[in-house]
Amino acid sequence: MRRKARFFSALIGILMVFSACGSGTAPVPEALPPGPLDSGLSEQAAEPAPEPEPEPEPEPEPEPDRPSPEEMAAIEEKLAPAVEEICRDYYVAGMSLVVFDQWGTLWQHSCGWASAEEDRLAGEDTAYRVASISKAVTAILAADLAGQGKLDLDGDLSEIMGVTVRNPSCPEEVITPRHLLTHTSGLVDSGAYGSGITSNPLWPLEQVVSQSFAPYPPGTCYIYSNFGMGMMSGVVEAAAGERFLAYTGEKIFAPMGIDAGYSYDSIREKERVANIYEGTALSVYMPNWLNMSGKYETLPVGQLYGLGHGDLFISAQDLSRFARILAGAPQEGEVIRLEPELLRQMQTVQYQEGEGEPAILRGLGTQITDYLIPGRRMAGHQGNAYGSICGMFVDPEEHTGFVFLTSGAYMGKDEAGIYYVNRDIGRAVYEAFFGAGEIEETPDGEVLVSPAGEGEELVAPAGEGEETAGPAEDGEPGAK
């Protein structure tokens, strides 16, 4: 009996335990923190990797440091009459001027005649034949092709152009596009060149080359050569694989949206083109140059030796696009963007002869000078043909510059080889906009400009930049 009682007591105890568990009243122990996953790595290696540092934010574009509208009005009030006085002093027939900084055009001004015969004034859209400024633009085209890997500036011209280009005095020496661009090839503007370029059809390149060398090895002597820079047109053809006029028109000027070309025929709106004057006399009536470009397509592709040396027709505003490329500040989306090293070679001295003011300093297709704007080294080019004087110069360090095109002007130069009118216009605009001094003004408001400098004589010396041989499309001597 006692055993039965003990059995029932035990059974009741068990049932009470199960009842308590099912009712949820029993205490629940605290959950333990989960242990680390077993990754097979040490505890140290299993720690989470540090978060990567955030990418530095790109520096914001600098705000344009430009004159306010009020400041611009004050500058123009002084600068416009100063520029026009310079033009009167140097007998400028008509002109267009553009000043720019790294953000674009700062100021432009035109005055005088584009065509006195038609009572047409020079304006922003007037196109000029820019003479030897063409050489700098042709150099930009060549540098662009070199940057694309289509042209070796140190390659053998004989291989590039498909004819023998060797100096008889040193036939083992290779002549390159670089020699042409720095005017150190040994090629001269010979009588054969003058005859060949004025003939229709043109003389074959090989016939002209064989009669056009001075006895200097390439790279050893500076001789300004329209012929040599004309051959760069053929070099561009060889690299591009098509005619120079077609390539520049369809692959360069059309995509840029500008009406420009290396021949009068290439200009769509010919009523925009300025005539050229010597003093008050008409020198070139441009409509007479119609249908002249055909003869430049009689040579095999790659053997042209004209046009690129001096036959570019373009407005000052459109030329400033190329000047901005040279200054290292092309406009956004520009068709041409030069490789930094090639741009540097255009902006800096690649060949030098002499010292001081009369020294010859040449970049890749450019003239370098320390004597145009005091305290600044400028790169660019000048032009002179049939009576017109033109200038395009940039300050590569500050990405500023100016373009000055005329339909005729006085042709005197200073000792540095800078045309007086280009020098005085350049200094006036740099004084006004870029802190290179101040334009002097008398108390009664008269602008003071010294046209040729104290003690300088108004003479027109021959020298670099003048077209001494090898005429342009009209066949007259002296074109560049």
C-alpha cells in the first residue's frame, strides 16, 4: 500500500513539472551571444576590412577673372580710340581685332574698309587672307595628325612624300617635317620654286626640290622658306590620305562650323572677303582670284608645295579659335586638341640663332618672341603679303592672346622682327586687359600712343615673314 502511495506521489510530481513547462511560467535563461563563424582564419584576419577612403572631389573650375560690365565699358572707352589711332598712324586700310583669355573672346573691334570699291566696311565676319599666319595653322594641323599617330614629325620626307628630298651637299642627311616646321631644312625660295608655283599646272615637286637647296645640313641653319612650309601641305596630305583642300575643308573647318579655307574658291560667302591695299591703292581685287585652286590638285596626293604657307582665308573671330588651341585653352568640344608635348613644342623654342633682340627663336611652326609684350614670352606668327599685315600671338602661361588682321598697313619692323603695327596693337590690348601697363591719357581725354617708339624711323626692312618668292593663287611675286 505504501508502495502504491509512493508511486502516485512520484507520478503527480512529474505531471506538475510538465504542466509548469507548458504554461510558460518557468524562467527562460538569457540567450548567449552568437559565436563567430568559423572561417578557418585567425581572429585577427576575420575582422572586417576598413572602409575605403572616399575619392577626393574634383577641384572646381576657377571663376573667370574678367572685367565687370562697368569695367569693360571703361576699358573700351579708352581702348577703341587708342586702337584706331594706331591704325591711322600705320595707314591701316581696314582691320579686325579679337582679344581673348582662357574663357573665350574678351573684346573685338573692327574699323576701315574691307572693300572700298564696294563701300563695304570691315566687320566681325570679314574674312582676310592671313598670309604667313597660315603657316602656324598648318603646323597645328600637322601636330594634330602626329598626335593621332598618322604622322612622324621626325620621319624621312623622301618616304613621306614619295620623292627624293635630299640636299646635294649632304645627301646622306635625312630631312624631316620638323626641319620644315622650324625653317632649318636647307630649302630656299629659289627661282625654280617661283616658276613652279606660278605655273599651271604646277611643276612636279621633285623638279623644284632638286634646284632649291642652300649648302647647309638640315637642322644647322635658319632660312625662312615659303617653299618648305608649302611642302607641309603635301605632308598633311600624305598623313591624311586626301587632298589638302578637301581635308581642311571637310575634316577641320566644316566640323568647326566656320566658313574658312586655304583658297578663295573655298569660301562660301565670298562677299565677306576683304580686298588688299598698299597704302590707298588697290593691290588685290579678290574676285580676280576665282577658279585658281584647281591647279593645286594636279600633283599626286602628298606632293603639294603650296597653299599651307600663306593662303588661308578666315575671319579674326574664327582664327582666334586656332589661337586658343595654341594658347592651350581650346573651346569646349573643339575639333582639334593637341597632345601636351606637341603643344609644348609649338609654344617653346625648338631652334635658336643669336641672342638678344635680333635673335631667331622658332617653335614648331611658330615665331617666339620676348619683345612683343614686355615681360612676356609670346608665341604665334605674323603675315605680310601684297600690302596686308597680320598678327596672331598668345601668352601660353596665361592662356591669353590676340588676333589682328588687316586689308593693308605700313610694313615697317623693329629690330626683333615685329611689325610696328602688330607690336603697338598687341601692347595696347595687353595694357588694357592683362595688366601690362596703362594706356596714357591726357587730362583733356586725348589718348597718347607712340607709333614707332622714340627715335625709330618708319622704314620697311626686309626680313622674316615677308614673302620674297613663291606667289599665291594670282601668280604675282612676293606672296607668302
